[in-house]
Amino acid sequence: MTEAFERTVSDLRGIVGGGEVLTAQEDIIPYSFDGTAAMQAMPGCVVFARTSDQVAAVLKTANASKTPVVARGSGTGLSGGSLPVPNCIVLCLAKMNRILDVDPANLTILVEPGVTTLDAAEAASAAGLFYPPDPGSMKISTIAGNVAENSGGLRGLKYGITRNYVMGLEVILADGQMLWTGNKCVKDVAGYSLKDLFIGSEGTLGVITKVLLKLIPKPAAKKTMVATFARMDEAAQTVSDIIAAQIIPCTLEFLDRTTIRCVEDFAKVGLPLDCEALLLMETDGHAVAVADEAEQMEKLARKNGAMHIRIAKDDTEAARLATARRSAFSALARVAPTTILEDATVPRSELAKMIRFVAAVAEKYRLRIGTFGHMGDGNLHPTFLTDERNKDEMHRVEEAFKEIFDEAIRLGGTITGEHGVGIAKKSFLPKFAGDAQMRVMKELRRVLDPNGILNPGKIFD
Ligand SMILES: Cc1cc2nc3c(=O)[nH]c(=O)nc-3n(C[C@H](O)[C@H](O)[C@H](O)COP(=O)(O)OP(=O)(O)OC[C@H]3O[C@@H](n4cnc5c(N)ncnc54)[C@H](O)[C@@H]3O)c2cc1C
């Protein structure tokens, strides 16, 4: 540790208290990586803040000494967003985890940044309301992490993603200034919508310290079913037919053969193994509409050749069927030492083409890829089951990635539908975004963080 960094650490101890600053190697190792495979870097120290004022003081100190700061929630990110840079301060917000206000009159909830997605959803539910965004990581991911990544979830098709529920944010800027943007008003067009700038900014424009979220009424009823198909095209056609019938299910997820086998091995849901594709379909809303939509969805699945259809009889069975999808990543992660999960996304109409392309790439590069994802959103998760110690295989993985992202862009899609750019995808961003967008993004960043202390090296260099 340099003398200058030691002085900074001493200042940080003065702000948050000695027990909230970690510097010993064994203590900071858990903060040297996130959910992204094959990436690790040691921070200089880890600081836990408990109040917005402490966050402001930490940033003021860091800015004065030009020390990089990497904001961190639960570290479940899948693009290396909260990966430290050497000698940085990891500013962990997980201990700022209070639910500050539930307001049924305005249908809002105000939370601190470290509240988990599940805790926010349960607080809403206790008030008879509904917070729909449900990333697969919701038991541990934090609300600020969701906002910083603009996370999606299984209900994105019908209910939208995190951005659609953020009504206001308290943000601490790089120089320690506190800013509040947004409010409880349903309509507000006064000035630029700065909150939208911070959503998805991956910790590079400011540190989020409070989040005001929109809530909606709870759907009265829900039906869950699983259908399996001998061919992926049949599943894709079922999805197209459901949308064409003007049914917007709250969940429309798929698993491919590799993923189905891994899930069954792991979660023992009782899935049939003689199929190439599985669709998890859920519809919610008024009980009469739900019954009608479920019947239509079942008919469409049968018309397209569904081999087995299982309709949940009650909530317990529904949760069990949903486990098939919710446990997909964990199930795949057991199979190989390194699991690299991607989120190439294409317009829905191109989904079947993209799934076939991923399978062809797997064959070309002799790789094992399990694919699952949000079929209704066109959001695929091709998951590479590999071993980072095998240099030759890792090289083939990189080449396969390039082809998959190029194809996604060619089909009118994007390099990331929900996991963010971070480090993992920054080399692909210029091609996707183009010169003008890259320039504006970099200029915005320079205005808000002239010393470049906030999460440097993420999204772009
Ligand atoms: C099993 C599994 C399933 C997942 N499923 C989904 C899914 O369905 N949909 C989806 O979108 N993602 C999913 N993810 C990815 C991940 O959970 C999300 O990106 C999540 O929002 C990250 O939250 P976090 O608290 O872990 O943030 P972290 O990983 O700690 O941080 C993520 C980013 O947010 C920034 N950040 C964190 N806190 C703040 C703050 N207070 N202010 C400013 N910036 C901040 C960090 O600097 C970093 O850039 C999954 C991950 C796993 C491991």
C-alpha cells in the first residue's frame, strides 16, 4: 500500500469507522470478483457505507486523491461491472438495506440501495401491491445493482424491466454532491430526465443511495404450464402464435436440451428428457381472462406439436415448474469448472434463427453450450460450459462469442439485453453503438466525473 493510499484509508476510517474498512488480503478477496467467470482483480480496500452522507464523504475524499471507486451491491453482476481495478476503493452499499416508505396512496416504495430485490417485492406484497421485475438473482441482487444494470427478469415481456419502475433516485456524484431526480408524480417533464441517464450507467456516473419505485396492483390469478417439443422451431412457432393471438403472458421462457438435462439432474422437477425444447408459460390477471388465455396457449402449443403439457394445479406445483427455469444457470454451472453466460438479444422474429446459429457455432468450435432465456423478449442466454485453465478452449470460446455477437447485431439485435457491458462486452460496444453514440457517452461521463474515478474501465476505456 502506498503512503498516499494509506492516508486515504485513514480518512475513510474517519468517515465510516474502523470496522467498516477492510484492507487485509483475506478479507478483501471475496470482493475481488463478481458473478462473471474468469475475471478477478484485488481492490486496495473495501468500505461499507451506512448513510448517504457517508457515501458523499467517501466520494469527496476519493475525488480529492483521484482514487478509483467501484460501487458494489451483492456482486452478482454477469459482465464484470463491480470487478475492482487495482488499488481502488470498493464501496459496498449492501448494508444500506432499509425499506424507508411504502405508500399505497401513490403506489410507490422508497428503499435504500442495498435492499434485495426480493425484500422490496415482499414489502410491496405485504401492502397488497406488486413489484414485477424479477431477475433470476432476485433473492440476493440489490435494487441499486438492478437500477445500475437496468436488469430484466422473467416477467419482462408483460411488465417491463427495472427502468419502467424507477420513479426517483438519490445519487451522489463523483465530487460528493448529492442529487435527487424524479418524484412520486405520474407525470413530470420538468427538464431533462436525469434519472434515466443513471439507470443502466453501471456505476460510472454516480452512486445511487435511494430508489423510489413504482408499484402496481397484484394480479388476481395466475396459471403456470410447461410444454415440451421435439424441435426448437415448434417452440419458437408457439411463441410467435401466442403473441400473434394478442396474448401477452407474464412469462414465456425456454430451455434447450442440454439445459433441460442439467436442470433435471439438479432440481429433479420431473421434466421429460426426450425433447429438444421446453417452454415455461405463465399468464396472470383477472381469473376469467387467465383461464381463457391459458386454454388458448395450451391449444397453440398442441397445434405446434407439443409432446407433453403440464398445467400446475396449485401455487406449489407452479413454483416447482418455474424452478425448471429459475435454476437453469445454477444447474449448468455444476457441469463444468467455468460457466460463461451471455445475453445476446434479437428481435423476437429472429429468435429461432439465432438459436440455430448458436448451435452451429457450438459445433464449429467444438464447445458445449446450453441455451435458455426469455423467449418472449428475444433474450437468449447461450451458456458456455468450459474450463478457464484450458487455453485452447478459451480461445475457441472467444472466437465463438465474436461470431454470436456479430450475428446478433446483423439480425438487428444487441450485444446485451440485460447484463450490461461492464468489462465483458466493452470491446463489442463501439461496433454496436457507432462513433456518435460513443462520443456522446464519453462526453457525458467527463461532465459528471471529470477525474474519471467512478468505475473506470467499465463500458469503455
Ligand atoms: C444466478 C444469476 C441469475 C441472474 N439473473 C438475471 C436476470 O434474470 N436478469 C438480469 O438482468 N440479470 C440477472 N443476473 C445478473 C445480476 O444479478 C444483475 O445484474 C443484478 O442487477 C446485479 O445486482 P448486484 O446487487 O449483485 O450488483 P453488483 O453485481 O454488485 O453490481 C452491478 C453493477 O452495478 C453497479 N452498482 C452496484 N450498486 C450501485 C450503486 N449503489 N450505485 C451505482 N452503481 C452501483 C456496480 O458498480 C456494477 O457496475 C443474474 C445473475 C446471477 C448470478
